[in-house]
Amino acid sequence: MSMSYSAKAVGVCCGLIFALSTAIADASEQVTPPEQHSDAESQGWLEDFLATLGADGEFDSDKLIDFSYLPGPFYNPEMDLGVGISAVGLYQYDSDDEVSQLSSLVINGLASTNGALGVAIANKTFINQDRQRFYLNAEFFDAPDVFYGIGYDNNHSDVNRVEFNQRIMSVNPMLLQRMSPTSFVGIGFDFSYASADSINPLDSSVGTEILQDSSRSVGVNLLANHDSRDNVLNPQSGRILEIDAAFYRQYLGSKTDFDVYNALYSEYLKTGRGEDVLAWQVRGRFTSGDVPWDQLSKAGGGDLLRGYTSGRYRDKQMLMTQLEYRLNLPGRHGMVFWGGVGAIADNVSAFSSNQLLPNGGVGYRFEVKPRVNLRLDMAWGDGDTGFYFNVNEAF
């Protein structure tokens, strides 16, 4: 379940923020005799409104956690009318630490008129002069989802749509230890539970028996990476090469035995045009063993191949690449343009050039805190589209 809101009306919120902040910038350029207005008055109610939300583009070190709050209404056929909110907090784990970057806590929540509820938490804490890093990801959802079977042929057919209500709970803490100036190793724990009810096959011919059984996955994560990025949340230079292996076993509490391997390479290049950045990524997720339906590799959603409905394309293996140009505009505004392609398959040898999933899109960015962007993306896939409201970059 992705916390990116694939919704129509959420653009109202982002458009409002854009209009307000642009008005502030325009007003600041007007010549006003200093005797007529104090500095506080010249800021006006528009800037005060953004400051009330915490979206002032600054970090207040006097606060335990300096939060910004970004609400937005949404509508989609699955969830009806609802509201989502992102709370973005920055903090210093140790005020005397001048090496570590700012730690972050992002909380995304949603509620809709048909009873859908969800919250996702992403925490990154930088400790002891950045010698250690602690990451925590957690999700709790009771919300509608879709299933198109397993494999490209089933997934690509619109008639195979199955609607159901999914309840999920997942917690994934990980501790990383620096081994060199640009490398880390890490160990973590992953617990995931998923169940499906109110299964409606509509006109689909795909089997839904797999959804009848709840899933419980409990495993251990091992990670190694080379990471020279200048900032984890919003890199402008550097690269990351990372391999993450997770082993789920019945003796740990998992219902089945299976393995998951994630591999990624991302690079960020300054173009020489102001603060513009060219970013690209190659990413794969590969599984083996008795993989439950909720742990299959997926292509789609707000991060993995934007433009495709999350949950539609799923199989044991996934491979994708994307290239994105990040254009900085005056003030706290920005735009992005990207293209990519992905594929899913039952095994690595079955990837086919005839079953590719191309995508592309355009997005707007607004800096709410230092190196923390509000993200509004419109994406197009092969016969599918997506509209995403989120915080931080897709990669």
C-alpha cells in the first residue's frame, strides 16, 4: 500500500501552496518605503499562513522536532472523498553533532468517507557523527486495493481487475554501521501482516483463492552499500549502490519460507545550470521460495514506476530504470521531468522486451523545509495514469 494519493482533488492543495508562495515572492519584489511597513508587516498574511503550517523553508533547532503539516483533500473511485495529511519533521539527535545531516520523521495519514484509514511512518536518524544510522519504516492500513492476478499477461488486461479491502501492518527497523567514509553495513528485522476481505472479482477470470489466506512474513534483513550522496532525503550529488537481502523463515514466525533481494544503483549529477540535477536509477527486486501474495514484487505506485496503479503489476521478479531532470525555479519552487521503463517476470530469464512497462511524467516541487520537498507528480504509463501527492523525491 502506497501513501501516495492517486487522487484528483489533492491538486487543489498544491495549487494553493504554489499560488500563495508565488504571491509572496512577487510581493517581496515590490518597492515599499521602509517607513510605511515594518519587516513583520511586509511578510503579510500569506507568508504567515505557510509559516502556520510550518512550511517556511527553514529549520528551527530550538524545537525538539520541527514539523511542517501539509493537508490535502482527495477523491478516487476506490476510496471516495477523503483527506490526507503529511507531517514532516526535522531534528538533531545530538545538538553537538556537526557532522550528521538532519534526521527526519515523515508521517503520512489518510481517511475517507467509505471508511478507509491508513498511516505510514518513515524515520531516518543519524547518530554519533554519522557513524550509525537508524531507519524505521512502518505502515498500518485498512483500505481498498486491487488485484489483477500474477504475471504480465494477466496484469495487462483491464478486465482482470479484482477489488478487495486490504488490512496490512508492517514494521521494518534497521541499524546501519559506517565501515568507511562511503560504505555501510546494516542489519534489520521485518514483520508484515496482510489480509483481504470483501473480495469482488467483477468480470475478472483470474483466480482469487490466493487472497483468501492471510499472510504473515517475519524475517531478518542484511544490507551493504556504497553511499556518497550529499544528502539522503534529497541528493544533489553522489551515488548509492545498495544490496539488501531479507530471509523469511517459519521458525521466526513467518507462515512460509522465502527470500527477497533488493538491488539498486542511483546517481545524482549537477548539470552546471544553477542547482539543477540529473538523476538516474536502476533497481531490481527478486524473490525465491514460497512467496505470499502481498510480498510479490510490484511495479507501480508513487516510487516504483509512477504512472501504474499500485498493486496491478506483480510477479516474483521486477526490474526497472528511470531518468529524471530536476529543474530549480526561483524561490522555493521546482519542476521535474522523467521517463522510465520496467518489467516483471516469474524468473529472471523470463524478462521480455515484448512485456515492457514504459512511463513518463512531469512534477512540481515546493521546498517546505531545507532539502525537503512537497512532491506533486502527474505520470503516464501504458494505458494507465497516476497522480501523486507525497513528500521527498521518488529516488
